[in-house]
Amino acid sequence: MKRGWALALILLATLCATWQRAQAVQRLPVDHDELVYLPAAYDYAEMLKAGHWRDVSAYRGNFEHPPLVKLLFASALWASGAPEPEWSSIQARGPVPEPAWPAFRVTRWLSAAAGILQVALTAAVSPLGALLLAFDPYHAAYTAEAYLEAVPGFFALLAVQAFERARAAGEPLRQGWLAATGSLLGLAAAGKYPYGLVVGLTLLPFLLHARAPVRAWAALAMPTVAVFLLADPALWPAPLSALWESVTFHWAYSNHGEDVQKLQLPWFQPLMYLIHPGPARWHAGVFATGLNAWVLLPLALVGARATARARPVWAVWAGVGVVFLLLWPTKWPQYQLLLLPALCVCAAEGARALVKAGARRLQARRSARASPGH
């Protein structure tokens, strides 16, 4: 693709992502988990105002998720001066009440900014893939709400791109880029644990295949662990026991949680999300199109081989993400964001392959008609 067209598509994808997320920020009703994360963010904001960092590390509200994104929400709420809403007056799935709008606006836009940056980063790899991501209803919805997904997803994308630079073709693994990858991976995990896990598992086969020396493993692992611990204050008092408590909570919740038991979603539910535009149906008129959900998985399957040749890290990311979602017992729709950027890149390669195949077939027909006897 010519440079001018590529830049135009990158700009278009970013503008589309901004428009779609602006619509979602403004028009989406209150989502259930926003009523969990926002009160926690206000609790953190009070601690930050008072300078009580020890209280931040001891805070047990929503302990199952690391506090990094909630601390970012808290900082934004503190800086904006948005008053804390009366939570008892706010209902999940209902409209955002006018008095609560300042709190929702500032935190939703923080998420939306990270979501838009995800699209821009994807555009640097695949402009067409970024266009798919810009309008994907799941990505647009959960990066336009005060959810935890957008920020760690942004760091995960940066980690993947840094790792691609670390393994430049024909060269030994670059230590500096491995260290950058590890730092970003630590931030992704400190935002929400599965983002660090999925991307870490994505990188593993490349390190093994390259027979990476000990110093390369250290260059990646040491910054990962150090940044993860520094960015997760909940682990500071007792890192191992606090992390174990969080992990066991997720395991117990995924097997015995009230919501999980009530819904009884099948093991293949992530695939159902990928072929059904849920948010576009749940919130009519908010999203420009639900087409992505119908074409994304088929196109990604078509483009998997081409992506494995051109951008192998992204192809492995998509595969690891699908396997993780199928195995992970909790099947919430926002977990699709763990793999959507990679899947969109694969789908873009699939679309390109179909266009090339169609062009070859059309050329063959024209040649047959132009040959003698036709």
C-alpha cells in the first residue's frame, strides 16, 4: 500500500474510532461493573487527596482486580472535581442521571482515549484492521465505559509492538526492546491480570523457538516483575499471598459465582460473541454497524496463514486469545477485548486475500474471453 493511502487510512481509522466512542460515551446506559469500579475510584481519590498511600495498598474493595485503572480513574475524578454521585439512585442498565454525569463523563473518556489509542496503534500495523477495530461493537462499548479493559489493552498492544522490534529479522533478540516489552507487559498485567497472561503466553513460543539465552529471558522477565509489583499497590504488603487471594477468588467465582451459575454460559460462548454483534443489539442506535461481528471470525480464519507469515506475533496472539477464552470459565463479553486487535489484523489479511483471489479470477475470465475462439 502506498504511504499516502496508508497514512490516510490510519487517520480515517482514528477519526472513526473517536466518533464511535464519543457516541458510546454519551449514549450508553449505566453498566453493571461501572457501579463497582467508580465507587472504588472515589475511595481511592479520598486516599490520594489525604496522601494516605498505606491505605491505598490496604484497600480491599474489588480486591480481585488490581487497582491501577481505578487509581487512574481516581486521579481523573480528583483533578476534575467531579462530585461523587448518590450511588443508591443509579440503576444498572438505566440512563446516567444528570447529577452523576460529571463522574461518568471523565472516567468514560479516560477509557475512550485508551481505546482510541489502541485503534491508532493497530493502524500502524494494519490500517484496514484498525478500521475493523474502530467500529467493532464490543471494543467500542467496553472502551467507552468506566471499565478496566481499555488501559491494559493499550499497554498490551505496545508490548506486542515492542516485542516485534526486539525480534527483528535475522538479528539476535534486542535486549533494550525486550526490557521495554517486559515493562509494558508488567503494566498490562497491573491493569488487569489476563492481559499480561495472554500476551506473555503469546511471546513464549517465539523465545523458545529462538533458543533465547538466559540474558534475554532476564531482560524480559525482570522488568515485567518489577513494573508489575511497582504498579500494583495492592501487592505491596504481602505480594504472594495477595496475588494468591486474587487468583483463588477468580477461580471460585468462575465456578460458584451467583451470576456465573445463573447464566450457565456454554464453553463456546466466546465464539458466539465473535459472530453476534451483542452491543449493537443491546443498545440500538449507539453503534454504526454490527457487521464486524458477522465477518470478523470468518475473515480472520481466511487470513490466519498470511498473518502468520507477515506478522507472526499477531497471529499467535489471536490463537492464544481464542484458546484462553474457551478455557477460562468466566465468559463475560468484555473479555473479547483480550484478542480483538489481533483478530482484526488477521481479518484484514483475510479481506486482502479474498480481494486478490477475486482479482485473479476476474483477470483469468478476461484472458479467457480475449483468447482465440471466444
